[in-house]
Amino acid sequence: MAETKEKKYIPPVDFGRQTQIEHIEYSRDVVHRYSPSIRRLFNLGLTYVEDVEKQVRDEGKRALWCGPPWAMPLVYAADYLPLEYGELARLSDVDAISIAENHFQMPAEVCSMVKATVGELYKRRNSGIDKIFSMGNTCEPFNQAWEVLKDEGYDIYNGEIVFRAPGVDGERYEKILRFFLKEIESFYCWMTGARDVNKEKLFIELQRRNRIMTKIKTIMELRVPHPFYVRSLAVMYLLNGLNNYLGKPDEFEDVLDGLIDELLARGDSSEDRDRVIPLVWSGGSGQEFGVYEAVDEANGALLGFVAIAPYDKLFNLEIDPVESLARWQLDSRGAGASVYMRRALEEKIDEIGAKGLIQYGFIGCSQHGVAREMFRDYFHQKGIPSINIEGTFQVGPPSGQVLTRINAFIEMLA
Amino acid sequence: MGLLKDIIDPELTERIGNDGFIGLDIGSTTGKAVLISGGEYFTEITPTGVYAQPTADKLMEKLFKKSGRRLSDIRAVTGTGYGRVSLDFGRTPSRIITEISCHAIGCHYLNRNTQTIVDIGGQDSKAIKVDARNGKVIDFVMNDKCAAGTGRFLEKAAYLMDISMQDLGKEALKAEKPADISSQCVVFAESELISLRAKGESRANIAAGIHIATARRIKNQINRLGLSPELVFSGGVSNNHGMRAAIEDVLGIKTTALRLDAIFAGALGAAILAQGNEAALANASAG
């Protein structure tokens, strides 16, 4: 300390958590050491990709790389294991982006999520999983990525995306729906070779998805009275798992049951409620896990998490399962117009009494950047402070400026 | 060093207690420190070294020497600035707060009518909107992409023109017709400056052009928040008179002069917040 003259400074040995895996391990072993369910959740996340690859290699199971959240029940129904390429990129290493920029010559300004995905898929080109399903027509960098990966031996189905502009209903809506149904059948045929979707299996998968969404909704509701039990990174993994069950549906569901039990067994958390700064997070979930730690350390809690895939909109089990799948997507907040997402944000902000909104996007993502600015202005006019954070999929800790912005934002709300 | 009543807004002077508090603002280029105690204040500044902690230790040593106080006289310390994350104050009660909140409180206590702050530091620039009732941040904008609009940009420009940072601002004030510098990227601006020099443009005009280009960027940040007077210019670049003049020209409003060198505004705010965030804000809001 200051009064000791000529003290030789020894820099800290622990330079902090650098990689995403180090952040997960820290959150699992230190932050959430009290929660067996959250520790299991992180273990599922850490082993997701490798375990699926192993099942393909050793047990002859089928898997494909997949992005759109709505497609996951269909993939499971087709007896494939979905490997969400976003998760692959999230845990990518330093080589991935270098491969994209240097081997594939993708420009530096291209979205880092796309580059991390391309690099990782290139490294896995001989893994035995060579199918990729995407609906990337709205994201030009991903379209380019798929083109270059075709040359690496990947079989890629880049589906046509459907948009539902505000006000579209009646015959126009039904026409879009019919088109989308054909796309779903075509995608299923590409996966299995069968022309007709196995509706019995799909129905079972939709039931499962509804069950899992309901459980996650319960967890999110239980977090409001117990805001610090499930911290930000764990929430992010819960919601990422919602899309793909981290490759192990039964185990994932078991984790949810365990976590509900843990939350229900909690005593009084009124002290936590008094100091918490409730926040809504929207947009990507990113790779810079230090950002989540910054939120936690500042007494923030991401009690509302608004991503493309909702946990509070169930599949209709009363209608044909394929139609149910199509309508779920077509009526979702991700169906094209940003106003749908804005409404979802508004609802979530009201629901949890959020003091502020954090919108996270990736540097170079042209697809969502404009909407984030529009949302910012909209919510500022309504008196809800928000901050737009631009992060990356580059490996390493977030920059000092990003942390300063997060910290200052939460200080502002305190 | 001096008396707090000579620098603090008269309406807020009594909000600061007699106990000893230290604010340390470890910026990317310089470390600043303010000690307040018994109605007096003491300041220190030093270049930021490789590590934040030795810089902080050095600043505190100098403060103790200058003030005659000892560590045991200090009730709490607040660390802020770029290097805040790695600071350790041992057993002394401490807190870490961002420079955005610290500049807001510091500028508020120096002038309670402050509503907008331009803070240009070594590696970033910020526009901060402040609640004049209590010094709390209402909103802020911060560049975090590159050196554009920061002290680093000015430093590089000074280097290219073969003058010191201190002289860059003075030179700008002699300009007859500021050069038009369109690039804010340090890399591109370098070739633009070399071209201007090759054309024989005067050093003063180039210097003024550099400051105006930076001020335009600041204007865009301010526009996002809305400019409410009074405007205070703080941070490491606030001593640059050319920059101050450019900001005033581009924004069309005078900046408010403070009675403390505004480079210490963040450290002063940190020292005030070391009293206890809640207490400082509650006291301030009462005013």
C-alpha cells in the first residue's frame, strides 16, 4: 500500500479469466458453487459439441449443424441431434477468426460471429457431421460463409425465410404459411430422404418443447423474488439450452426440474430484492462473458431476457404439428418486423419492473444494428434508460471501454 | 493544494465532511489523485505506468508527503479510471466506481449548474448528461471503437507535426484558416496530415483543423444526449486551450471555467464518492 516506500511491485499471477471456458468454470465452481443444477447446466454446455460429435463417431448417430431455433424440434423428430453453430462459435478458440480472415480472406469488418463459425466449421470439416441447415437469407455474411464452406465438403440447406409484415393477415397470411410449410417439408426431406414429416415424432417433440419452455418460464418467474440465485451467465446458458437442449434433452429437462426445486426451497431473499437492479437483456448472448460478470458485480440482474426464441409462447398442440411449427415461427417476435421484438421488450420491461435495458449486438452485424438504435430512441422517450453494447466473438476478455459502459450504466440506474 | 471552499461550489461546500478521503483516477495516460481532509484539498498527477497499482501507490505516497496526512487519517479511497479494475487498497475501505460517475459528481461539486460534460481522455471521449440537482448521471455516450476523438489522436497528430502536445493547442489558436481534416481514423489522418504539410499548409492551420475535427466528433456525441448548459470540459485533454476553443466554436456555447484544473475532476468526484455514495448523493440532492 502507499506508505511503503520502494516496494517492489509484483504483478498478479492470476491475470483474470481470459477465455470463455475459464469464465464458465469460474461461474460453475465459484459463483454457483451452491447450486448442483447450475453446475450440471454448465457441464452440459461445456460438453455439448464434443459429446454429439462423439455420439456420431462412436455410436453412429446422426447430427447436423443448425441455427434457427424453431427448427430444433423438427431436427430431433428426424432422429438427428442438432448442433447449434452459435454454440460452437461461442466456445471457439483464437484460431477460428484467424482462419476466416486469413484462409477465407473474409474482411476484418465482417461480423465476428460469422467468422468464428466459419473458422470452427472449417476445423471440423472431417468430423463426420457435414450437414448444415440455415435460414440465412437475411444475413449476407452467413450466406457468404455457407458458400465458402460448400467447397470444404459441407452439404448445406439454406432455407428461405418467411416474413410477416405488420398487418398481414387473411389470404396473404395463409399464402405465406403455405409457402413456409413447403419449406419445412423440403428441409425434412433433405435431412431424411422422406417426403412426409413424421408427425407423431414431431408432436412428441413439440410437447417436449412446450414442457421445457414452461419450466424455463417458471425459473425466470422464480428469479424475480430470488434475483441473485441464478446469475447472468447461467441464465444465458439456460436460454441457449432452450433452443437445442444442449444435445441431451432428458438431462437438460432434469436440470430445469432441479433448479426449480432449488429456487422453491430458497428462504427469504428480501435483502437481495432491495439491492437488485432489475434489467432486461436483448439481442445476442455473445461470447464476452466478462460482460455478464460486470453486470453481476454491479448488483444488476438480467431478470428479463428477450431473444429471438421465446420461452413464453407455446406450440399449439391442437392442430397439425407441422402447421403448428410453421405458425409458431410465423407469429413469433422473430418473424421479420422489428416492432414485434419491441413489443416483447416492452412487455418484459413492464413484467419485471426493469430499471434499464441492455441491448447487445456484435460488431459488424448490419442485420440488427439499426433496430437497436430505433429501440434505444423509443425506450428513451418512454423514460427507460438503455445502452447498446457492441461485442465480439473474439476470444478474450471484453475491452475496458465495454466494461466501463456497463458499469457506468448500472451506476446510473442505482 | 488549497482550501476546498475556494474550488467547490459555495452551495455544496458544507456537504463535504472533515474526514480524509482519497480519489484515484488512473487513466490510460496519466494517473490523477485528490486527497480531501479538514477543509483542504491536495492534488497529484503522474504518468500511468505499466501497471495501475504502482501508479496508485506512487500517487498516494506523494499525496501523503504533500499533505502531511498518513494512511491512518484516511477513511476511504475510491479508485476510478481505466486502471480501476486492478486496484487494491488493502485494508483501507475502498470502492471502485467508473470515471463517468466520478466526473459527473466532481463537476457537479465544482459547479452545481453543470448539466453536460465533455470528458476527453487518453483513450476515449465521453459526453455525459448530469442531473443538476444531485450530480447523478442521466445518460452518457462513450466512443469505444478507436482512437478517434481522443487524446491519443491528438498525441499522434502532435507527433506527426513534430511539436509537443502542449504546443499543439497553443498553435491551433494562431490559425487564420483551419485546415479541413476529414479523417478521424488515426491511420488515415496521418496520410492526410502529411499531404497538408506537403502542400505547405501552416502548422497553425493544421493544428486548428485537427482540433475542429475532434470537436465535430464530440458534437455528434453531445447531439445524441442533447446539450444543456452549463457545459464543462473535463479530462486529460481539458488543459488543451485549442481543444477548448474548438469545442466552443463547434458547439456554439462557452464552457464553464472551474476553479480547479478540470483534469482532476474525476479524482475529486472519486474522493467525494469515497465519503459514501449514498451520503454524497443524498447530501447533494438536498441542495
